[in-house]
Amino acid sequence: MYHQDRSRRARPSSRRKLIALVLIIGIVILLIRAVGPKRPTAIISPIPEEKKETTSILTDLFAKKKSAEDLRKKIQETVNNRWKNYSVYVKDFDSPFTMGINETVIFTAASVNKVPIVTTLYYYAGKGEIDLDERVTIQSADIQDFGTGSIRYDPPGSVYAIKTLAKLAIEQSDNTAGYVLGTYTIGMDKVQSLMNQWGLTQTDMVNNKTSNRDMALLFERIYKGEVTNAASTQEMLAYFKDTDFEDRLPLLLPDAATVYHKIGNEIAIMHDVGVVTNGKQTYYIGVFSNDITNEEEAKKIIAEISKLVFDYLTR
């Protein structure tokens, strides 16, 4: 009887031990889960897939606001039949945007031809083939006694550094400086060869012809430092910035805008081409015109086109 009672008492004790063991195991498992590495919580995007597609569409629509056709129409409205033969070309250096009106039509370059001359000069100076500090004596036969520039008023025998001639050719559009550099210092054949090499296929230095597209190629190369070293590039740009002719492309632009440009004038011809930047946006703009009958009105139209393009690209 004694052994039988003891056995019966042991059964409840075994059950309690089993229950306790299960509880302990459960607690251990909970503790492991609590202190162990947690699974990353799934993030549910608050933007459904179709919303993302809408966002992309809105971005595309915003990008399309800068439309070449839209800008072209605005320029044509500005010209408003006051010119018959003209070209306007815009090329954004920070995006694929371009806009052209007769950009491949060939015009008489007038003094715009000094840009290839001075660019070629600095290209070969960068290669060590020309010394910009070399001094040149201007002979009476060299004087181009017409148009712009101050050298023609100096006595024959006056001496200039080649660098000074380059500066005067751009800043004053000095015809004597351009003539001496193009004829003697470099040679027009050398200028033409380099322009051909760079893809300016519509530029003819002998016959003084070029196109807006060609000048865009050349100014982009100058501005981006692809002609010569950094110091000489800045020297060239300084010539294009501080000219005696700020009454066209730069005239109506805000003070924050910097314009590196070159004008061209002849009878019934009015041009201005160059690079505009405000530190955030940089672009080429060129305006060529011929058969004009009113020079002051032509300058005003170029200034209006320049302001229109600046406002359009920087808005």
C-alpha cells in the first residue's frame, strides 16, 4: 500500500516539471527573439506604381517647356518682318537644346572673321610656334584706313606686341590689327586649314564668309578651353568680354550675365555672336543680318532677341 500511494503522488509532480520545462523553453525562445536580429520591417510605399508613372510624365512635360519651335516663333514675332535676310542660332552648353533660324546659311562675315584669326593665333601660341610677346612694326602699307580701330591713327613705324594686336582686333575690331595678324603673323591659309580641321566647313577666310553654325562651333571650343591652355583661354575671353561694342547682345541683359562676343559691321550688315553665361546657364547665341536699312534699329533688334533668349533659357 505504501509503494502504491508514493507512485500516485509522483505523477502530479512529473506533470508540474514538464509544464515548468515547457514554460522555460518558451521564455528562452521569446528572449532570443527579443534580443536577436530583427527582420527588417517591410516598407509600404505611399506612392502607388501608377503615381510614379505620373511623376515621370510631369517631369517630361516640364522639360518640354523649352521648345525650339516656341522660341523660334517668339524670335520671329520680335523681328516682325523688319528683316528679310537674317539668322539666329542658340546652342545651350548645358543641355541638348538648340534653336536655329537659317543657321547654316552663309553670310558675309565682316569683322566676325577676326574670331578665327585670333583663335588660330592663340592655338599656335599654345603650341609654342608663335611668341605673343614678339613685337611688330606697323608699316604705312599695313594701315587699313577704314572702319573701326585706333591703329590707323598712329604714325607708321609704331610698334605693337602680337598680343596687343590680338586684343585690339577683338576689343576695338581694329582692321589693321586683324590684317597684320591674318596676313603676316599667321597667314590666312593656316587659319583656313585649322577651321577646316575643326569642322567649320562653311567658313571661307579668303572670301570672308561664314555661318552661324560655324561660329557656334568655334565659340564653344574657345569657351570650353579646347583651343589653348587655361591662362591663355582666360586672356582671350577677357578680350571678348570688354569690347567697345556692348550695344547689341549684352545691352538689355542683367548685370549677372557675362557676354563674350564679337560684332561685325559693313554696309547693310549687322552681326553679333558669342557666349552668354550667368554662372548657372551658358549658351551660344549668334545673330546675323544683311540688307538692313537702319543700323540703330538693327542693334535694337539684336538686343531684343538676346534678352528674349536669355529670359527663355534662364526662367
